[in-house]
Amino acid sequence: MSRFHKVVRIVWPLAGLTMMGWLWLSFQARNLPEGVMDSDTAVTVTETSQTITFQPTANQATTGLLFYPGAMVEPTAYAPLARTMAEAGYLTIIVKLPWGTAPLARHEAQLWQTTQTVMAEATAVQQWVLSGHSRGAAIAARTVYAHEGSFAGLVLIGTSHPKEAAYSLANAQIPVAKIYATQDGLASQAEVEALRGYLPEAAEMVEIEGGNHAQFGYYNTQLGDNTAAISREEQQAETAAFLLTFLNNLTP
């Protein structure tokens, strides 16, 4: 074996491991606001192997919010957004993706089973809105396509999905909204606009000027994303404001 091939056999696996380590670190939650995962007089926070629940302690609305995280993103990266909803009175539950990304159809089926259990156990909630970011939003779109009658609304965040006729939501009868960012390198504005026809005609399209993909959560930079022109806090605030309006409009 030549010296070159020996070097390649050593360097190639090391490069792969280094890349995997970098990706893992990139998807870890970071810079979370202090106390966001702590229970207090306004919100009770409970985490299990399948969910993170943000339960309002008083004046809970009859509408609840379910949220699917992005692929491989640590679910707590969405805790600030979820807590904001709970502080406004909406039971909010982050449902963790199997294997962190639900890579196969059977994993999406497993996620749906978990979602059904979560909804059944929250007896005070009369209707549910489903939301998600990135791959979580893609799965949310497919979930509503298959089980529209289980939900009162759908909010897709940072995704170009649905992106094929097989899962078109053009005829959906529930309110649908899509939040996208102009600097998103993974779900570009051009792609979002090109696939607009797979959403209902009345769907709300919410543009966040200067936002990017990763700042929809509290985690590090993401491969392929663009640099944001606004702060994470500003992007989060705009996202939360619309999501609250969407929930308020559905709540008696």
C-alpha cells in the first residue's frame, strides 16, 4: 500500500468524525434565556423522553399548540417560543422526533401515535394547532394532509413544504400559515414562493425580513444557511407575535 493510501485511510475517517462532531454541536441548544426551562408561578415545565410540556398554571385557553422540532435540533432550542405561548395561556407541547429526525415512514407513524396520545391526555384542550420548524414543519404538513380533521390550524415555519402534489394542502379546510425568512439558506424565499400553490389560497404568508433558518430556534449555525441581518431575539419576537395572533384568532 502506498504512503498516499495509508494517509487517506487515516485522514478520511478522522475528517468524517470531525464533521459529525461539528454537526452535532451545531444542533445543540445555545444561549437560551435564563430560566426558560424552569417552572414558575406562570408556567409548569415537564420533560419526558417524548415531549417537553409548557403548561399554563392559570387561565389556560381551550386551544393548544403542538410543535415538531427541526431534524437533529435539540428540542429545547424551541423552548423560548413554546414558553412564550404558554405564558399567553396556551398549553404548548414540543413533541420530539424519533431518532431526532424521524428518518423513515415508520418513524413518522410512531410520531403520529405519540401526538395522538398527547392530545388525548390533555382533556382541557378542545382544539389543536400543529406547527413545526424545518423537517418538523415538513412532517407537520404531511400529518395534516393525512389527518386534517384532528387539527384546527397549521403553522409551517422555515420550510418549503409541502413541495409535491402528492401532499398538496391546496384544498385544506383549516387555517394554514407559513412563516419564512428572507435569508433562509435551506428554505429559500424563491422556493417558498414557487411552491405557494400547494397551500390553500387563503393561507397567510408571513415574511421575516433579514431572518435566517437557524434563528427560528436557539441553536448554532447550520450548514447551507445564510447570515441573518437581524438578531435572533428579533426573529423570535416576530415569529412569536404571529403565532400568538394565529392562536388568538382560533380561540373563542
